[in-house]
Amino acid sequence: MTLTIGIDIGGTSVRAGVVTDDGTVVDTARAETPRSARALERCLDRVVQELCVEHDVAAVGLAVAGFLDPSRQVVSFAPHLPWRDAAVPAEMSARVGLPVVMEHDANSAAWAEYVYGAAKRSEVACVVALGTGIGAGLLIKGELYRGAFGVAPELGHLQVVPDGRPCDCGKSGCWERYCSGTALVETAIDMMGGSGSRGVLLARELGEDPGSLTGRKVAAAAEAGDPVAQEAVADLARWLGVGLAMVSDVFDPDLIVLSGGVGASSRLFLDDARDHYAELLTGARYRRKARIRATELGERAGMLGAAALARDAVTP
């Protein structure tokens, strides 16, 4: 059995795990994400060293939210991490004495779903990670599709509303501005209209700490019966259907898997999203539709996928 470490490096936390061949996580470590490059590198080294005390590890895989070069050896830019044009795998490998591989976090999650989860045996699978924004990974006959320059598919920034909500990417009306954890909060606040006359649970949350509202809290309020939260979730379902129809028109996948923090609440909106998708898919009456499923791996997908890619790199 080959043990590898998968590390999901997010903007707020670093989550690592020792993973077996069959995807079992036998040990974990976690830390807050440091703000400087030097501190982040020390943090990663410390996590690896901690896990290697008890386990004979063959390699390390990193799941990174950012733009990687086509060889996946350099982090060109990561909006929530301090690396810029940084040769992260080679430098880390020299420090920890183990092979280190790197992949985009959405691709890592997609690979995990293909190897261990909901996308097994799929011919063309698109994994859409609904979190703070939208990440995506595309698998074609068991191969990750990264595009000519290593950044495909950047689905979260497809424009769905001309002159719509401004996006941090510099455009406006991007899909993730209407279908993500961030979007769910903004939609709920818009629907409340600045008053607490509707949405008792959300009004209480906003009254106690206006900056504390998150997509998870809106989803929880919807499940508890808050009417504004339920309307906001219904709006997210509509935009999810819009975007998934576009994804199917372009890639024609047989399977779409929803992952990420918001994807974990998909029971609240998945059926409605499927209905919207079926209405908007081009030629829907005359073609087969993609199956749309929820993740089987939850928020561990990025970590599991990075560990699996590391294992592939060192296993003959």
C-alpha cells in the first residue's frame, strides 16, 4: 500500500491528510493559511513533517486555487494566496525530501470524484465546485482537460448577465456572482431590501453581526423555513440551471457533479436546478441529458485528488 499526503491549500485554511490507495484518510492535519509566502511554505513543511512522523509517505500532492503553468510546476497567480510566479513543487520537494506534485484545486476535486466518487466510469464528466466562487474540472475519458495554457475550464467567469453584478475578475455578470456562496448571501440581502420584516432568521443574523452572514448560514436558514433564505436558494437553483445548460451545450458531458461548500447543501436546490437545466438545454427534447449528481466526497475531494495524483506520479 502506497501512502501519500494530499494538501488542499485554501485562502483561509490548509487541510492535509495521509491517504491510502483506496482513498481512506488515515490521518489529518490542519492549519490557518498564513499571509506571506515564506510563512505559508513553513506551514506546509510543518504539516508534512507532522504527518510523516507516524506514516511512511511516498509523495505529496498540492491542490492550489490559482493559475498554474501548463507543466503545473509554477503558481503564476493565486488571488487568495501569496505566491506569484513561484516554483512551489520543486522548492518544497527540496525542503521536505519527497516528490511533490501540484494541481489546480478544482481539477484535484474532479480527479478524486473520478477515482473514488461520483464520476467513476464516466466518459465525459464536469465537476462544478460551488463555494465562495465557482471552480470546475473537466474529465474526458479519464484525462483531465486543462486547455492550451493550463487554465481551463474557467466556468465561474462565463458572463450570464450583461452589465450584471461586478466580479473580482474585472468583468461583470459572471456566473459565480449569481450561483455561489457569496452570491447566495448577496441575493438574500437584496431580497430583504434592508429591512427585517421578512426573513426572521436572516434578520437576526444580520442584526447581530452584519458581516457574519455566509452561504452556509443562508442554506441553514432555508432548511429551517426562513422565507427569504428559501427564495434566495430558489434563485441560486435557477442560475445553476442556466449555467449547467451552457456547460452541456459546450461540452456535452454525460455527468455533472456538484461539489464544494454550497454543493454540500445541494439537497435544497438540486431538483429545481435539474428542472431549469432541462428547460434551457438546447434541443432538450431530442438529445440525452447529463446526469446531475451531488458529490460523494464532500469537502475532502481536493485533498483526496491531490493525494491520488501524487500516487500516480510515483507509482510505475
